[in-house]
Amino acid sequence: MELFLLGAGMGVVGGLLPSPLHFLALALVGLGRWRRAVFVLCGPPIVVDGALLVVTFFFYDFILR
């Protein structure tokens, strides 16, 4: 239960603290470049998560050893 509460707390804090991507997107919104701002917020996390998924998929047996 304590680990659950710790994880939930870290998720809340992580959502409240802005990342550099948030600041970049905020500047782009200020310049009126909404599409680029959405891409900056969504693109890099999707690419990184996809790369980690591919690495996990191909090296799953190696990771378990």
C-alpha cells in the first residue's frame, strides 16, 4: 500500500512540474504556432516510448536472463 501511495504521489508531482517540452510548447502557442506546439508535446514522448517498446520487444529474452 505504501508503494502504491508513493507511486501515486510521484505521478501527481510529475504532472504538476513542467518539463522543458511544456515551456517550448508554451512559447510556440504564444507565437501562434498551435500545430507545432501540439507536435512538440506529443511527438518526442511517442518516439521515445515507441523506441523503448521496440527494444523491449526484440530483447525480451535477453532481459529476462
